Amino acid sequence: MWSFRKKNYRTDEELAAEYLATGNRELVGDLFEKHVKTVFGVCLFYFKDKDVAKDVVMQIFEKLITDLRRSEVKNFKGWLSFVVRNHCISELRKMKTRQFVPESYLDFEMKETSYETEEAIASVGDDIMLDHMKNSLHLLKEKQRICVEMFYLKNMSYQQISEHMKLSLNEVKSSIQNGKRNLKLLIEEKLKDGHNAA
């Protein structure tokens, strides 16, 4: 499907750093070759159409050529995941008036975040999230709130929640993932307020 030079002896971060320093686009090709299957898989998940996904993959490749010249990337996989997700969200937003877009993407997934925010959210552990959960659950949309309550507080399985809510397993999983992400954002804000108050 895509063909780039095979020269993958250095780490992703080393390749990115060399590209930042030299502007040699073949280095981006090396990086992209290492991750193109994963990127395509994510794009296919979002768009459900192989041809559309291929087009978006190439858009992302072009985006990397520009974005990797702007600053040093210390965690390439994490950074790439952020870029791919936000680019897909951006494209879905453009397309949502012209074709079907799953409901879950029109909820929290349509809100782009910064890479710094994603890193901060990832550092918030599940134990802290559970401590704050009861105080923040009411801020979630109803479907997310109920699914999160059933999964985390009542220890119900996806299948049990699916049957109880009359939702597909994918809808349950999406509601839980988006609800958890929303909760972590709320908790991150509370932690920031706590630090500022201190």
C-alpha cells in the first residue's frame, strides 16, 4: 500500500530529532513506515471506509512533514497517537454534515485536546479518579454516567450493561471510555485548582 525506504535502526526519537535538525524528509518516511499500519488501523476505526482511511493516512503523513519541524518530540508514539486522533476528529467534524458519524464521536471525541493535557490526564491514576468519581459523575451526560456507574461502582460487565441499557457492546465501551476521559479532565481541573489554592 505504501512504500518507504527500510532504514529503521535508530529509535523513533532519534529519527525525529535528526529530521528536526536536518529537514531530510526521508527520515519522516522511515518513521512513517514503522507506524503506517497502526495509523491506518486507527483511521479505519474512525472512518469505517478503507479508501477514506487511506486518504487520511496520507494527509497525516503530510502533516508529520510540517509538524515534526516545529519542536522536539520526546515520546514519538504518544505524540503520533495524539496527532492521528485529533486529525481524524478534525476530518470527522468537517464530514459530519455530509455523512453518518457515530454518535460517540459527536460527544466528547469531537473535542480536541492539547498533547500536554493528554499527558496530564494519563498521569491521573484510577484510584484518584475513583475517589473523585461520586462528586463528578453528575457532570457527565446521562448515558456516560450510567455506564460508568455500572462498570466502576457496581462491577457490571460490558455484556450486563449492554443488556440492561439496551445498547450495543461498542456503544457501552465508547460511553465508558469517553466518560472516564471526561472524569479525568474534571479531576485534572480539580487538581490544578488545588495546587493553585496551595
